[in-house]
Amino acid sequence: MQLGLNSILVTGEINIADGLSTDEIERLLSRIAARMRQVVPEVQNIYLEPHPVPHPCRAEATERRLWNQSARPGRGSLSNE
């Protein structure tokens, strides 16, 4: 987002691998921010929101659970249509 003539705000979400310490995550985000500013000097403000990388097994289990909940009678299931 362009905030002014020479000022850009960058926001985003970033997936962080499991097993990194808080210090490692902070160093990673600092390196990303420094590189952004190196490539685009007008970048003044950077907000990156770290998220854990979704684990495929957990994602499948969540999808299954949500599907099973929605398929129950009285819960807006397809069988009630």
C-alpha cells in the first residue's frame, strides 16, 4: 500500500516451519524485512503475520471432522436439502 510519495506499507502472512524457536523466527522476519527494504527502499513499514505450516494429516482430519459434522441430520447436511 502506498502511504506517501516515498513510503510503502507491506503486509502479509508467512508460513513458519515447526521447530523454530522464537529467536529464530524473529531473525527470519528481520532478514525478510531487510531484504525487502534493500530491493525496494521506499518500503517503510512491514507487517508480517507468522502462521504455522499446515500439516497435511491435520488438515485432512479437520476436513473430515467438518464434513462429518455437516452431514449430521439437523446440521444443514446435504441429506436435508
